[in-house]
Amino acid sequence: MRITIVLGAFFPVPPILGGAVEKVWFAIGQEFVRQGHEVTQISRTHPPLPEKETIAGVQHLRVRGFAQPSSIIWLKWLDLLYSLRVRRVLPAAEILVTNTFWLPILVRRKDRGLVYVHVQRGPKGQMRFYGHAGRLCAVSQAIADQIVGEAPQLRGKVRVLPNALPFQIDRSPYRARGRTILFVGRVHPEKGIELLLRALSVLPPEILADWKVKIVGPHEIELGGGGDSFRKRMQELASDSGASVEWRGKIFDPAELAAEYRSAKIFVYPSIAETGDALPVAPLEGMAHGCVPFVSNLACFRDYITDEVTGFVFDHRAAEPAKALASRLATLLRLDPARLEQTSDAARAKAAEFEVEKVAQRYLEDFGSLLEDIPNE
């Protein structure tokens, strides 16, 4: 099978500047090749990377993209320009996986592949324009429900296939962990960082003294962060909270990032992106490394985190969400160590369901079923 995978306009592949979607498809593309398929990935140019190269059997093509802007209107315009450039270089294929807003609308040539729309964020009105696509693939049931709500006539084209872990799970025993609470993600208002920091200020002092918090991720706007002023304000909140908060900045090296995960007992991801997050990869990565996930009550987490089984959930919609977070976190941090280890084991077992080999196989099966339904011409 010939498969083309188009990534977005704002992050390069390999994911040397981060990007969850880029990390996931970089890994899945290589797994497709391992299973005997011909794969081309198209992504934005970046100075250290050539316009064409082969990595682990995947043919990489790169076209001019952009730094991510803060304006959503400008972002869509840049996405359009990028998608037009991509359309010019699309190779012949059976399947065309798209991760841009405009490309599914622009591509009509059947020889470029059956359009397979990969939906990684809540839809913003565009789904009704994708009627000619073969599949609308949601990465969580929450996103699938939003797609159907927006375009009920396309219900039959919607499937739920999850994000894959972008690395092999290390099943070797891991050393005892320190009392560290870890956040990995974009330092952006929608990720709930302010909520977390305000919650720290109301935690009981005896708990606050025993634990430290590490925040890993980019704050730069061009990398999806909230910018310098947002980070400065968050650092001031952290200082005022009395907690030990370490700002680690952006880490893109896989080995260095894995070390951060393996140093922590708790992985916190208090996202408040009601219509943004689809199936966040960072909590899944934390679970694979043995962290106990602690997340908000967004529907997107329900596909892999069950409260008090594979993690813990707080109500970010409470009248006083910071107090709700603090209360639930205090309960979690007071748990017997054996209970934390039990939850950690359950989280690791759940993460194993998202290993790249398993997820890639599910995608290939879906591709095959779609192609079988196309009448021979």
C-alpha cells in the first residue's frame, strides 16, 4: 500500500521542535514501513533538514511552512498557503492522511489517495466540508462526538483510532522515585498551569514541604506556548505559592524527556481546553514511564484514564476549581505508597494498549477496509 502522511505547517519532522502530532506520525510512518508499506511524509522545511531524505525507510518531503502565530485567523491563512504548496508535491498513493485544515478540501484527485482526515483537535466548523473524504478519524470518542454533532450526515465516515505512543515502552524495573509532580506540555493558558499554581498555594503546608513540582515545555508562541508575559506571570504565581517549582523549559530530546518522566511519581495535566485537546499524548507518555496521571475532567481523558484505577481526576468545572484541584491533589499525595504503585502499574498496563505496533496495525486495517469498498474502475 502506498501511504502519504501530511503533517501541519508549523512543526518540522523529525519532531526536533516538539509537536505531539508530529511525534506520533513520525513513529507510525516507520511502523507502516516495517509492515511492508511504502510511506511518504510531507512536513515543513527547517534549516537543519534537507528538502528530501529517507529515514528508516520513510521518504520525507519538506515544503516551506511557518512559525506558529498567535492569531487563529492568521494561522488558518498560513495553513492555506502551506496546503496549496503541499498539493503540488503530493505523490501517487492509495491513502492520503491529512493533518491540516485546508488540504482535505483542496485535494480532489483520486490518484493522490483516498483522503483520510486525522482530527486531533475539536472541530471548528470545517467537518461539513469534508464530505468527499473517505474517513474522518477521531483520536478519542470525545472528538468523534463533536464531529458527529457538527456534521451528522457524515456519521458513517467517523471512526475512533487513538494516538500511539511515539516510543517503545521500557519494561525494565525502574528505581524508586522522588516526591516530584511533573507537567510536560506547552506552557499555555489552555493547559491549566495557572489553575495548578493557584492550587499549590492552598495545599496544606506539610504536603507542600514534601513535594516539588517540575514544569517542562515551551512557552514561546512559535512553539505553541503562551509567550514571555504569560510565563513571567506564572513564575510569579509559583513564587507566591510557597511551593518548590522548577521551570525546566523546552526539552525535545527523547532520552532527556524520558529521564524527566522517570524521575516523577505524579504526572499532572490540568488542561481546561474544553474544545481543544483530543487525546493528549503527554499523559500517556507519563503513564508508560510509570507516573500516576492526575488530570482534569475533560472527556478526552476518558479513553485511557479511569478515576482511581489508572489515574486520578479532579473537577475543573467546580465553582472554585483551584480549591477542587488542591483538595483532590492533597488526597492523592496522602495515599499509601502501595496504592500509588498499584495505580502506577495499572497506568503502565493501559499505556501498553497504545504501543505503536498495535495502533499502526489498527490504522492499516482501517485503510484496507476503505480501499476494499472502492469499486473497481
